[in-house]
Amino acid sequence: MAKRVIVSKCLLGYRCRYDGRSCLDRELKKCLKEWEVVGVCPEELGGLRGRRGPFQIKGKTREVFLGKAKVVDRKGRDFTREFLEGAFSTLKIAKSKGVKIAILKSKSPSCSPDYIYDGSFKNRLVKGEGITCFLLKQHRIKVFTSDEFKRYILSYKKSQSRRG
Ligand code: SF4
């Protein structure tokens, strides 16, 4: 049976981003041909559909789970509840399907495994994780960016061809 992987839906071509667009990654889709893909959009799962935001995390991601930091829009409105709901719904899907790997979209306050905006809405990126990524990692799910996953598949294929 194919291995299962959770993937941010916008990377698969769904127009679920805050600005109504997708971030289709064709190369990634090619790499996933032999995988059973479970597409998720945590923001949609949290009830945030259609054009919205943008949102940023004000404070540290881990502190959002302790009620000490928030996810806000440009006007400072609090969307923390929706982001947490999306993260826990994604975790529930992962657990129910026995998924151990996720490929999540970079720079998103929900999904990002590497960089997020710093909460100032001044276009400043900092190292950090989105809410859903953080929660999945806490539950021992291995999270990749799409570029990391493509590199991983490439090096796996190279090692297989050297053997065979
Ligand atoms: S929440 Fe994740 S899957 Fe949904 S649009 Fe944002 S980056 Fe893509």
C-alpha cells in the first residue's frame, strides 16, 4: 500500500489561500505519484474560507497554545480560536489515517515549517513555525517544506539507482 502523507492543499493547486489563490507546486505533485496524499487546509478546517486576512502570529508560536500569544489580522482582530481549531482538526485527520509525514507550505502562520512573518505586518520574516506545523511536530509527525521533500525524494532515488 502507498505511504500516506499530509500536504497543504494550496501546494496541490487548491485556491484556498487567504488571497483566493493557490501555490501549485507541479514538481512536488510529480514526486507524490506513488504516495497516498491527504490534502488539508488548516485555515479552512478552522472555518476561515474564501478571501481573508492576512494573518500573523503576535508572539511565539508555542505561546499561542498557552494563551499567551495570538493570531491576528492587520486590524488586530483575534483569530486564534480558528487557527487552533484548524491545527487540532489537522492532527485528528493525521491520527485517524495513521499519517507520519506532512509537507506544509512555507511562510504561512498555519502551515509553515521554517519561516513566518514576525507579527508586525511589515513584511519581516523570522525563523519559526506555523500553528499547525508546531502541533503536528509535537505529536511526532515529521514535517517537510515542499523543497525539503523534493530534495529528500531525489536523494532517495539516487541511492536506489546506485544500489540497483
Ligand atoms: S492554511 Fe496552509 S493549506 Fe491553507 S492556504 Fe494557508 S498555507 Fe495553504
